[in-house]
Amino acid sequence: MPLRCGIVGLPNVGKSTLFNALSGAGAENANYPFCTIDPNVGIVPVPDVRLETIAEMAKSAKVIPTVIEFVDIAGLVAGASKGEGLGNQFLGHIREVDAIVHVVRCFTDENVVHVSGKVDPASDIEIIETELLLKDLDSIEKRIERTKKAARGGDKRLKEEAEFYERIRDYVADGKPVRGFKVKDGEEDWLESLFLLSDKPVLYAANVGEADLPDGNDYVREVERIAAEEGARVVIVSAELEAQVAELEDHERAEFLEDLGLKGSGLERLIQNTYTLLKLETFFTVGPKEARAWTIEHGTKAPAAAGTIHSDFERGFIRAETIKYADFLTHGGETGARGAGAMRSEGKEYTVKDGDIMLFRFNV
């Protein structure tokens, strides 16, 4: 399954404009075009110059990037946790994503009405966070009730489980998102089973006017302050500008961004920061037929990495023949790296590194 990021935000913050811009950027890529699964879901290739480089060196017939799925989640209003507006749809979609891209309005425009009457990033963030916390509280209370009822038979473990849920309920009731909650050994499965909304990692997309690129403004500083307190990340973007960038040819796009002092498009910076937030890495497979990128979590062992390609690879794993990306370049590809002794044979305990080029050996 591809990485799924839900784009959320209050009305008129630029959420859908940003989603449409990202969609446009994907549509420009001939190797893996943007694909609409649903009116509000799209798959976009993850830009990685390393993949293009190794594909060219190996003369691969196809280049297949890893992908990221963006979900333009229904707009939120205060009271969503009680079903106001499209609240139930909004909250249901959040359960299905790996991370939240929270678009926060950091621009002033008298032609674009703010739902609260003024631009106030802290208030906007609080509204969405509060709705997530309220929904989480409801979920936790229901779980406490069920677990306590089951624990009446005297099961000590069930009693400990109920006490855990009460502890996390008190934490959430204090206005704290679950992603900051510290679990003890043995409690991880209990937390995971709750599927809490405020447990999702958050990347704030501070949406500014073009004039405030690349460094932002005072509104952005407020978002950065909040993110620092939460351990979240912030990307400064201009949704309107991204819409323009998506319509440019590749060579025009690079020059346009450079003139603005930007290192990459908003899409590229969103993806880079999402990978950092979720501690994700990329490894590659390459050959005459195709060069392909694969996404794994930091710290993944070789058999599990093989399993991202096919479950049979993991079950029958024997070893992984591995070349570092830098060595692949230095020695002119797989043949040169093998001849120079830069191809290593790694076993089941090998931790895959970002940029590794791998060939898996396995029993069927």
C-alpha cells in the first residue's frame, strides 16, 4: 500500500488548491502519471534523482518511482466530532491515513473570507485539534466501558488494560494530542488498537502569499512555535504559486523556482518532510527491464525489505546482494561494483540503508 497523507484544514485556507496543484504536478510525470482513484484521492510519484540516475546507468527500459497518496479530506468545521458539517466523513477519512498534512492559512486576502473573520493560525489549529481530541475521548470512553465490563471476571490483565485507557483518557482530556503520550512496555498494542486520530503524525503546511516566500511571515512563526511544542514539522508553501508551477515544463519549473529562492517545489518539500516525519527511507532495485524505488521504515531488516516487493521474497529469504548508491555511481553500475568488491552479501540481520541498491536471493 502506498503512503497515505490526508490534507486537512478549515474552509478557505487553500487546502483544495494545494491538492489540485499536487495533482497537476503528478500529471506532468510521464513515468507514473497522477491517478485519480476517487474525486478526492490521487497518487503522485515521489521525486528522487537517484532513481533516474541508476536507471540511466543500467539502461533500464522502465523507471518506476515509489508513490505517495494524497487525500483531500472533507472540510472541517467546529462541531465535526458531533457530526456537524461533513464531520463524520472528515473524521472517518483521517483514520485511514498515515500522516496529516494540516494546511494553515498564513496569508491575508480581503477577497477570500476567513470562516472566523480574521487570520489566526493558532485558533485554526486549535479548532481542528480540539475536534480530533473530542472524537478520541469518545472512542476511549467506550473502550473503557467495554474493558471494565470484561474485567469483572477478575482477569488481572484486563484490569491493567482498563487502567491504561483511563490514563490515556486523562491525558487527552487535558487537551494533549495522543502522539505525545508515552507508553510503557507492553502497552503498545493497546494504544494501536484504539486507532486514535490525534495519534497521527502532523506536518503543517503554512500557506502564504507568493511575496512571503521562501521564509514566511509572522503567521508562519506562530505555526512554527506550535509545531515545535508538538514535535511536528512545518513546510512553507504557496498553494496559488504551486498551481502555477504545476503547469510549467520541467526545465521552466526549475528556473522559476530558483528565481524565487526555493529549493524544490512545494510537492518535493512536502514529501521530503513527510518522509522525515515518518522516519521513512528508500531502497532501489535495478536491471535491464526496470529500475524501481521502494519505501521502508528506518531500521527495516533485509527480509522485511524484500517483503515489500513480494511476501514470497521474505518467506524464502536467503541473502541480499547490496551496493551503496555512491559505490554504484563510482564504479559505473552493478558490474563495476561487483568487480571492485563493492557488492556485499548481507544476511537476515542486515539493516537496509537509505539509497541501497539490492538484489534479493530467495527460495520459492
